[in-house]
Amino acid sequence: MIITLPDTTTRKIAASLLDARENNSQTTGRVLTLIVVAAMDDDVDHIISVTRDASHEHPARVIVLLTGVTEGEPHLNAEVRVGGHAGASEMVIMQITGELTQHLESVVTPLLLPDTPVVTWWPTAAPEDPSEHPLGQLAQRRITNSAHCATVGILERLRATYAPGDSDMVWSAITSWRGIVASSLDRYPHEDVEAVTLTGPPDTPAVDIAAGWLADRLGVPIIREITEPLIDARLFPIQTLRFDRASGPLTVDVLDHRTVRVAMPDSPESLVSMVVRSDADCLAEELRHLDPDLTYANALRGLTRVNYVI
């Protein structure tokens, strides 16, 4: 069901949500409020699709704030979606223009679910300081998406402004890969790693955060080599990883968009299945843990010890 509310107010939106809750059994049992902050000229259909898919695992009240021009009279147009149009959630999509774009926290506060966690997600452009942003201050968890942010050096900015509760979707995008890497290092022989080299395209935060993670966990020199941009967008961005050890290198290489090869001296090669995770998969993982992600924080800290080679 979709309820259209042109030129409306938060009072009318709240009343429509109450009516939907009374008339639709699927709008019960919400476990959190998810605030989504984007612009009208972003890929709104994709953003809504991602939140709808993630909601099947995390039923929520989803409040999508789409900002437009900041000049002129304030206007608020809204849609309330419940049932199949919103997945397992109830969703409010608001188009906001004029002076209201400077007061988004006032727009969203009356619609927050009481006594439930609040998560704020920026699917494209990240604020200068997520924890100090007015919508970030409302949330227990703040999620950015540096893979879709055009800001140069976005991870360095996130490192400089990190506060407990911050996270980024490129971190959850490499979860499967990190599991393969950890299990590879657990194999015999159990030798110390002397140095690490990993390669990937330029301006790819997933490769950089992986390098930071390895730098923090291993405490050895990390070389991040810059390669050509990927021809096939389906490929995992961390193309090769080499651990230098006394007995010879342990390598983890991406063969295609579904297969990773693990090779080490005196052992047969292993082929491991690994699918590149979708934005919905990454968002769902981020919503599973609302406590501070200390491993992500340490990976950001490790960025200062990564050596870049072109």
C-alpha cells in the first residue's frame, strides 16, 4: 500500500503511519528506526531497493530523506509505504526543499519509533563528521558508504573524525574476503608474516581499508600497489594479496567474479567460492551489530601505516 501526501506535515505523516499500523498486520514488530539521507538526484530507486531488501532481516521504520534545492519556500512531499512495497518495514519517503533542508533533524524526530535504536545511513555523500551531524547525533549507529562517495581521501576523513558507532559499508563488503584470508593464515606452517603486499585499483576504499586492517592486525610493513581500474565491475577490488614468510609466499588471488585462489609452497592450490556482496547484504550486516565496531576502528587507525606504490 502506498499513501501519497503532497505538500504535507510531519503530523499528517505520523497520522498516516498510525492508520497503516492499525490496518496492516505487517507493520508491527519494528526493531529499529533507519534514517536514510540522500539527494533527489541520487539513484533513489536503488537506495529504496537496498533498504527494502535489508529490511527482510531487520524490520524497521525506514525514513528516507531526499533533499533538493535549499532556496525558496519550504516544501515537504511524502509517501508512506507499507506491506509489499516496503518489504518487512514501514517506509516514509520525503522530498524536502527550501529552508527545511537545513533542519532535517526537526523533520525526522516526530517520526522516530520510541524506545528503539536509531541508525542513520548516508548511501552516497558522507557528512564532514558523521557523529557531529544533527542526524548522526540522533543515532546509535552511523553508516557511510565510501564506495559511492566522490570525496577524495574519504577514509582518511572518516579516520580523523571517527567516533564509537561509526561504520562504513566497504568494511562489510570485505567480510567474506577477510574470512578467507584469516583461514589461509591458520593453515600449516604457522609462520610469522614478514611483509604484506596487496593490489587493487586506485580510489578504491575497500582495498585501502583491507590494507589498514592487515597493518593493524599484523604490525608488519604493508605495501598497497595501485593497478589499472577494473574492466569487469563484478570483480572483487582486492586483486592480489601476498604474505611473505620464511618458507615462501602465501597468496590470495581473485580469478574471476566468483572464485579466489589460495596458494602456498608445498601445498596444492585451493579454489574458494566468493561472491561480491551487494549493498543490501552489506547494509543488513551493518544492522546486525549496533554496538561500536572496534575492529573497523582499528582498521582505520592502521591506514597511517600503509605504504602506497604506483
